[in-house]
Amino acid sequence: MKQGCNLWFGLLPALLAVPLTAAGSPEARLIDCAACHGRISSEWRVSSHAAAYTSPLFLHELEKSADSPRSACSCHAPDFFVNGGIGSAPGRRADSPESGVDCLACHLDAEMVAWSDGQEWMVPHRVCADKRYSQAVFCGSCHTWAKDAAADCLDCHMPGGKGPVTDHPGFDRPADATHRAHRMPGSSDPEFAAGAASLEVRQAGGQLKISLTNLVPVHAFPQIRHRRAQLAVVEQPGGRVLWQETVRLAADSTAGYAVELPGGGVPLAVELRLYPLAELLPDSSLLLAREAVENR
Ligand code: HEC
Ligand code: HEC
Ligand code: HEC
Ligand code: HEC
């Protein structure tokens, strides 16, 4: 559905606005949004959205799928899709694929007008409003499973960050203002990822009862299939693995496990680890949770 943008200043924008660039030109991706949105830009630069076309995981998948249509996967270097395209997969763009999912892809339409969930104004460039920016359907354009989710993705993935939306000295904004953070934390942030699941362990007779709950009400843990989550019972000290299991929990669900305890009173620990690049770097993991077990 194409949306209108009811700017009351009608024809004035063309005269007043800072032109964001000539539509469709390769220079389009060189526009410096950072000149005025410095904070948001530095957050985006270290996000997986910025690395969507250059990350080792994507390059690996690209190589594997060279003969299939997936090799043209448009979500990693998307063309303009706002104003009409929200909720369906974007087309693939030809210029500068290495800038990944960038500011232009998510905010500009083919006429170089910036869209957001805010108000329609001139600030100094044109801004049009679309409520779907703060809804799951926007994320669902690419994260297709999210299209119909009744969830506030932004609440967890784009929380309010310190500092105003615009930080160019020419615009006098209150220093205590906040902006939607663009770092998009996921499994690359151990502290964030640890919030996804809670681990409970108790000893009952000769058994260890382990229960793992996915605290995220709207998506699986781990969300992406390329990542692996693993529960393990290990000896302390030394870390010899006595039992392990790969886990994948549906949204808002709990899984239970019973493990026979070894005799001899060896102290143990139950560990939950996430292997973010399970196929590429099988030994590289993040420790999300650990519970010590006395085993007496
Ligand atoms: C010359 C400075 C300048 C440049 C360059 C600039 N912006 Fe802006 N932009 C602003 C100002 C000022 C606002 C209004 C927000 C505020 O009051 O601080 C704004 C608002 C926005 C909004 C709406 C925020 C809201 O209120 O919801 C979006 C989206 C946006 N800009 C995106 C971009 C993108 C994408 C680029 C690069 C293609 C860009 N801007 C380049 C100054 C700039
Ligand atoms: C235009 C397509 C597109 C849109 C729209 C989009 N994403 Fe993404 N997102 C991607 C791609 C591509 C990646 C990189 C995945 C990879 O290769 O690891 C990604 C990565 C992420 C990651 C980190 C995953 C990781 O592998 O570290 C999170 C979290 C995320 N997106 C959340 C969101 C949320 C929340 C929204 C809505 C506000 C959103 N995305 C909108 C395409 C998109
Ligand atoms: C209650 C907070 C919460 C909400 C709401 C939420 N997420 Fe997440 N999300 C997380 C956590 C924590 C992780 C990291 C653990 C994992 O990978 O499962 C994550 C992981 C992800 C990842 C994979 C990141 C990676 O690095 O592998 C993507 C993509 C993502 N979320 C997108 C979304 C989208 C889109 C929505 C809205 C439909 C959403 N999330 C709603 C907390 C949340
Ligand atoms: C994956 C899509 C995506 C990418 C990439 C992205 N944004 Fe956003 N941006 C959003 C969403 C979603 C919001 C929150 C809803 C809203 O305020 O419109 C937002 C909000 C904003 C806002 C308003 C912030 C506020 O607090 O009101 C500005 C300004 C902005 N983005 C600029 C940028 C700039 C500059 C870049 C590149 C450095 C960028 N965005 C990259 C999706 C994206």
C-alpha cells in the first residue's frame, strides 16, 4: 500500500529542503546522515545491519548457495522499500551492496524523502510519517517470521538511548533527550543475549533436574537457526563434559531435562552456551548462564 504524505507546506519543500540526493544515483549511498545524526550513525555502524553484506556468516551462506536464488538475497543489500513496500521483501539494490541494511534502505523512499514513525515536517529535510515503523510488520519485511507478530520489537532491540536524535551543533537539542538506539543487540552482545533465557537447576535424589525457559515472548531461542544453544553438565574444576544437549525453545516456553548424577561427590556446574557461528567457528561460544551444583 502506497501512502501519501500530507505536508501542509505542499510545494515549498522542493525549495527549502536540504536535498538528500538525486534518486537512484550511486552517490545516493554516500550521503552523510552522520553529519546531523552522529550518535545514531555510530550505533548503526557497529550493528549487524551495517555488516549484513560483509559478515563472515553471510559470505559463508552466500558461497554455499551460489547456485540457488538465495544468492541474490535482497534483504542483505535492500533497495528502497518504504512507502509501499513495508511488509514484503525488498528488491535487491545494485549500488554499494557492502553498506548492507543502511539508513537509506530503511528510511528513504525512491524520491529521497525520509520516513519514520514521527511527524510530517521539514527538519531540514522532508520527513513523512508511517505508523508501521514502530510495528513488527516493518521488521517483518526482512525477518519474515515477524510479519504478523503482535510484539514490540523496538522495546527490546531499539530501546531509548541517551542523547538527542540530532547532534549537529547547528540544531539546539536538549542534552537529556533520548533517541531510538540503532545498535540492534542480538547474540553479539553477551549481556543482552543472556536475558533471553533463565536457567534453574535442582538436585533431586540421584538426579539433576534442569529447567530452561525462553523469556522472549515472541520468538524462538536462539532466534536464528545458524546459531546453536547448548546445555552442558561439566565437572568442576576441569570442565570435563558429562552430558550435553542442543536446545531450541519456542517463544515463551520451558523445557525440562533430568540427568543422572555421577557418584563420588565431584562438584559440577550446569552451563548454557551460545555458539553464534556454529558452522564457521565451532569452538567459539558465549557463556550465557552457569549454575554450580555441590553434588553431595
Ligand atoms: C543537515 C542535517 C541533517 C541531515 C544531513 C540529515 N538529517 Fe535527518 N533530521 C535532521 C533534523 C534536524 C531532524 C528533526 C529531528 C530533531 O528535531 O532533532 C531530522 C529528522 C529525521 C528523521 C525523523 C525523526 C523523527 O522525528 O521521527 C529521520 C527518519 C531522519 N532525519 C533520517 C535521516 C537520514 C536517513 C539521513 C541521511 C540520508 C538524514 N536524516 C540526514 C537533520 C538532518
Ligand atoms: C531491510 C531488511 C531488514 C529490516 C527491515 C530489518 N532487518 Fe534486522 N537484519 C537484517 C539482516 C540482513 C540482518 C543480518 C543478519 C545476519 O547476516 O546475521 C539483520 C540483523 C538483525 C539483528 C541481529 C542479528 C544478528 O545476526 O546479530 C537483529 C536483532 C535485528 N536484525 C532486528 C531487527 C528489528 C528489531 C527490525 C525492525 C525494527 C529489523 N531488524 C529490521 C535485515 C533487516
Ligand atoms: C523481550 C525482548 C525481546 C523482544 C520483544 C524481541 N526480541 Fe528479538 N531477541 C531478544 C533476545 C534477548 C535475543 C538474543 C537471543 C537469541 O538470539 O534468541 C533476540 C534475538 C533476535 C534476533 C537474532 C539476533 C542474533 O544475534 O542472532 C533477531 C533477528 C530478533 N531478535 C528480531 C526480533 C524481532 C523482529 C522482534 C519483534 C517481532 C523481536 N526480536 C522481539 C529479545 C527480544
Ligand atoms: C533496520 C532498519 C533501520 C536502519 C538500518 C536505520 N533505521 Fe533509523 N529507525 C528505524 C526504526 C524502526 C526507527 C524507530 C521508529 C521511528 O522512530 O520511526 C528508527 C528511528 C530513527 C530516527 C528517529 C529516532 C527517534 O528517536 O525518534 C532517526 C533520526 C533515524 N532512525 C535515523 C537513522 C539513520 C541516520 C540511520 C543510519 C545511520 C538509520 N536510522 C538506520 C529503522 C532503521
